[in-house]
Amino acid sequence: QHYWYQMYIDDLPVWGMIGELMAPESKEGDEQAFIYTHREFTISWNHKRIIEINLKSSNAVPLKKGDTLQFTYSVRWESTSKSFSKRFDRYLDF
């Protein structure tokens, strides 16, 4: 099972994973809840306008009662030749 959230950046929808149930490497068959504690945003821009946003979730940490979690994020900016008028086209394909 996967757990997702949705947010908007410059009116563009962004979906990310909160966590999932998976078997730890040391114990096959026993599922445990994991939460992703790092988010990596890749933001593509053209002429000072945001064109596209991609989000990757990583660093799966076992979720245990009473644990303190530290969350981090990173942002990478990339230029693109895609025009502002075409920025929603990727969402229309679905």
C-alpha cells in the first residue's frame, strides 16, 4: 500500500509519496510502515516562468512510535525550451 499527497506549485499539481508498507530487508514477509523523509523537487523554467515540476521521494525510514524524524528537501532548477502555453499538456495525456 502506498500513501500519497497532492499540492500545487504555481498552479501546477504535484503528487508525492508519504510512505508505504514494505517488508524490511532483514525480514521477508513482515510488512512495516515506512515514511519518506527527503523530497527532491526539479523545477523547469523558461523565460522566468515555471513550466514543469517533478518530485521524487526518497530515504525510506521505518515508522516507529515515539521516534523523532528529520525531514529534508532539495530543489534543482533546470531551463527548458517548452513554452508556457504547453505546460499543462503533460496532464492532459492522462
